[in-house]
Amino acid sequence: MTISTKMFNEQTIANLGRLSDQLNGLQEQVASGKKPIKPSIDPIEMSKLSAAKDLQAGLSRYRGNMTRIENRLSETDVALGQVQNVMIRIKELAIQATNDTLNAQDRLSIQKEVAEHKRFLVGLGNSRDAQGQALFGGYMTNSDPFEIGLDGSVSYSGDDGMHSLPVSASLSISTGIDGASSFMRIQTAQGPKSVFDIVREFETALETSAHYQTDVNVTSAEGALLSFDIGRQPEPQSLRIEGATGSADITVTMVSGAMQPMIEAINAESAHTGVVAEASEDGNGIVLSDLSKRPFRIAQFETGAVRGAQSKPDNQILVQEIVSGEAVGSSVVLVDKDGALDVSLSGLDAVISHMALTQAQVGAFSATAELRSDMLAQQELMVEETLSGIEDADLSAVVTQLQSLLVNRDALRQVFANVGQQSLFDLIR
């Protein structure tokens, strides 16, 4: 078959073009370290690659969720830790306030500091994460969950929802804890209360202790006059009589102006206490005295459904000592025992314990997140290794092939150059 010069040139140029394309492909593999995978070239490898990349994309989404979870839990833990610190400081102030050497003005000064701490606690309750979402609002994340009213009370506008994000196809992890369970449901001796109510009651107890008392010692041999200001609705009234021979708790249902039930109840315990009661001259009070003329104590007054200290007590007992048959001196005002500073101290202890448990729960969430993060890292590594096995080029083989093609290309160019230099005269000769 006769090959013309034109055909020879065209075929040589085409071969050089194919070699150049192959060389370019090999050079791209050397530069990127990846081999070309196309459905038309290797459909099986392409299918494996697509599945691995889908899995990698899913793991990437879970990793983003994991980062969000870890950040929110860390921010929640910091906020709860600050709450603990504030409550410990308030407890220190409570212990200081119970010192008998402090006067009314000292306790009112402590009250000012407690009020500032309460506002700071509200700020901690309204903490937000890096994306501006409330940490303790439940599902209500766009607004502050806690708000201070004009009367100093704190209300909660969030809900009981607990955020969670998926970190695998079968597992979701909580990103924090709601404000209702962390701030609003502290179990105390008087029932469930909020952190803010407990602090506010301590704040009120400081004011109460400056004007009222929850117990009184009667030192006069003639005893004391008790005037009950307890309203006109029948309610349970309790108090403790601590006499020279013993003590007794007295509980009756009574109203102002009807003293007989209390008198009878006190006299029923005279054998234990040594204290007797009789009606005052006007019939609106009770005269208490010790049979042996020794001092006695009135304490643990409890009235109605009072829960916590009151700045304006609903019910009270006015106590005046009797000297020479007359009530003398200014009255000591007894108020409900829940107004005592030591009661507030127990409430503060309840808050500290509750916050420690809440912080432990957040720590448990963090521990779960850490374990899952380690597992996720292992999965990510396995997927990367799988992708590497599919995509990564064998550089030694590619370089060898590249060098071979370069030799072939150079040889083809040399042959083409030598043949192209010959003319008709060269062939005739």
C-alpha cells in the first residue's frame, strides 16, 4: 500500500496529539495525586467513589452538629459554674448576716449586695450561645427567657424543651438544659421554688430581720402579753413554748379576737413547759407566764400558708413583757418562722446542691458527646482511607509510564523530523 507524504504527516501529528493528551493526563495525576475516575472508564470504581463521598458528606454534617453541641454544652457549663459561684457568695453573706453582732443597718447593707447578685443571676439565665440563641430558653431561643418584674419577681417565658442534634443515624445528643428545670424547680422544705424566689426571700429576710423577729425570750417574772394580728379568717396558727421544764409545739385554728383555743392548747402542755396562759383583760390577747417565775422562750411561729419571708407579714404576734401588772416597753413583733435567716440559708443550700446536680447532668451530656466525637473521628478516618484507596494514583507507576511516553514522543518526533527532511532527489539517489 502506498503511503503519501500527506498521510504520513497527518498520522504522525495525530499520534503526537494522542501522546500529548496521555502525557497531560499523567502530569495532572502527578500534580494532584489523584487518578481520573469516570463512569465511562471504570463504572465500578465510580460507584464506590460516589458512595464513599455520600458517607463523607453525612459525617461532615454530623461533625458540624458535634461542634455545635460541644460549644453549647461548654457555654452552658460555664454559665452554671458562674451561678454556683454567685450562690456561694450569697451563702457567705447569709452566714455573715446571722451573726448576732450585726445590727439592722448592717443587714440592710448586705441586702443591697444580694439584690445586685440577683440581677446578675438573671443575666446568667439569659446567656446566649455564639449564634445568639438563648441557652436556657428551651425551644424558645430567640428571646430572653427570664425577666424581672416591677415588684422584683422573676418570670420565665421559655418552655421545658431540651435541644438535641443528631450525631449519627441512630443517636442525638442534648445541647443543654432548659431554664425551667435548672432555675425554676428547686426542691426546698417549703416546696419547689425558683432560684430567684429563694434569693429574693433571703433578700426579704434581711429586711425582715431588721424590723421583726421569729423568736423572743421573756425574762420578766410576770410573763408577757401576746396580741395576735392574724386576720378574721380561720387559719392554723402554730408556735413553740420553751419553758424551764421543757418545750411543746402548739397548733390551733383561730382568728383574731378568739383566744380561747390557743389558751386551752397552751395550758394542756403546762405540765411539760411550766408555762400557763390566760386571757388578757380586754379578751383580745393572751398573758403567758412561767409558774416558777423563770424566763421562757416563744419561737417557731407559723401561720396559714406562708412560704418564705414576707416584707409585709400577713400575720404577726406582738409581744410585750409585763412589769408590775402592766405591759411595758415597745412590742417585739413575731413573724412566721419562714422569715428567719436560717430558713433562707437552707434554701440557698438547696440551690447550690441543685445547681451541682444540673452541672453534673450537663457534664454527662459532654461526656457522651466526647465519646461520640472520638467514634466520629474514627469513621472519618476510615472514609478518608477508603477514598484514598479509590482516588489516589500510584505515583511510581504513573511516573514510569510518563517517562516511557516521553521517550516514545521524543523518538516519534525524531523519526518525523528525519523523514520530513528527505526530498525526491534523496530517494532517486
